[in-house]
Amino acid sequence: MSDDSPVDRATETFVAHRNLLFTVAYEMLGSAADAEDVLQETWLRWVEVDLDQVRDQRAYLVRITTRQALNRLRTMSRRKESYVGPWLPEPLLTTPDVAQDVELAESVSMAVLLVLETLSPTERAVFVLREVFDVGYDEIAAAIDKTPAAVRQIAHRARRHVDARRPRAVVSQRRTRAAVESFVRALEDGDLQGLLDVLAPEVVYMGDGGGVKHAALRPIVGADKVARFLAGGLDRNTIPITLVPTMVNGSPALALHLDGELDCIITAHVEAGLIRGLYVVRNPEKLSRITSETPLTLR
């Protein structure tokens, strides 16, 4: 097979844009496993394309990925209806450059991904492509089989919906890390007042066990309830517990180990120095991307 065979050319282009395509699929789906499946489906369709007829190969790949992700998103919506307890996005161990890119880190944060969960599949696709990746209306229209005018309307509706629910301000990594460190100290010391001091009055705790691991079946709201739930859930006299700082989805997070084994990933949404959201993923099927870094990009 020659170096410039159609398959080799297709492979070279796909590999060059793979991180971007994964990021698009992940932000649309909130699931790394499903995003990888979408990339596989994208590749199978890409190798059948006559590259000589494609003017913008990057845009064409994004279009294929979007269509496949939309199909998967509709399937996932049905799957989530029977999910046990709250459904949280799959956490990713991310590379240092993700945290340094404020726009990227915000777009893949647990808080923002959860807001995107409240959109319809088409609204989510349009919002992600337009607001996160700055794709033009005409290109989005081609990707989702809508007119540019319809895409503009969907984008406006989705933007208004997200703006009403997304975090009010982007918090620096330093302030987030400081809040997480205070949270760890209070948790390790069993300091109920220390927990109350770092939790916002309206804090929301969400746990995702997926019916496989024990987790709260409904969100817990309010600093007092969340603090008492956390303080009562850690018994160091029974099983050794270790909290390890890590970087998940571009923000400081914690990996909790029970008796040396990874039990869950804890991420926090911080505003004004206080934790307003605690997201705990225990479902083992969602912890496979914590052992190695996942590169993400908006370009």
C-alpha cells in the first residue's frame, strides 16, 4: 500500500483531528465510552469518503461526528430514563493544558455538562458547536439537517436556557483548589463545622452509583444536610480512606480510595470561595478514564 493511498490519507487526517472530534462528542454526550464509539462510527464513514471532493476536511469530520453523536444522544436519553439514581457525566483525568485553557475547562466542567443535560439533543448539538467550538450556522445546519434560520433560532433558545442555569462566574483554579483543600481537611478531621464553613448554604450533592454502588438516589440540598451526610458516611475505623488530589475535567478534584482501591471521583463547583455543587461518581463503569490523561481541545 503506497504512502499516499486513500486510506493512509484518511487516517492521517483523522488522527490529526482526533482530539477535537473526541472533545465534540464528549461535550455532546457527557460519556467518554459513548464518545469513543462515536469516533469509531465516524472513522468507518470517513474512510468511505472521496477526499478529493472534500473542501474542508476538518469541518467534514466534525459534521460526521455531530450526526453520529446526535444519534447516540437520542439512544442515551432513553437509557437514562431507567438509570438508577442521578446520572452524572463520566469524569476524565485531563492534561495540564486543559486547566490552563479557561474556556475549555469551563465547557467540560461537571457543572456545565449537567446544564447541557437539560437541553434537547438538537439544542445540545447546536449549543456545543456554536458556543463552544464557534462553528458557523451554515455548517451546523448541514450537520443536523436544519436550515440556517432554524439553527439560529435553536441557538438563541439554547443559549438563553444555558445562561439562566450555568455558573454565574468562572472561578480561578487557585480559589477552587483552596476550597477543595478546606473541604478535605474538614472531611479528614470529621469536622462538621469545617464542612459547614466551606459549603454554600444552597449546596447540592449528587451521587452516581448507577445501581452498582451505593449512592444517594436523589440530590441532597442544603449545607447542613450535605455536611451531616458526608460526616456520617466516612468511618475510618472500619476501612482505610485516602483522598488524593487530582485534575478532573480541567479542575481540581479528589480521588477517594477505600483500602487502596479507587472508590469514587469527587468534583466540586465553587463560587465565591464556597462549594455550591458536589458531584460524586461511584459507578465503576464511569471510572475507566481516571488512570490515564485524556487530551481535549477546542481546535
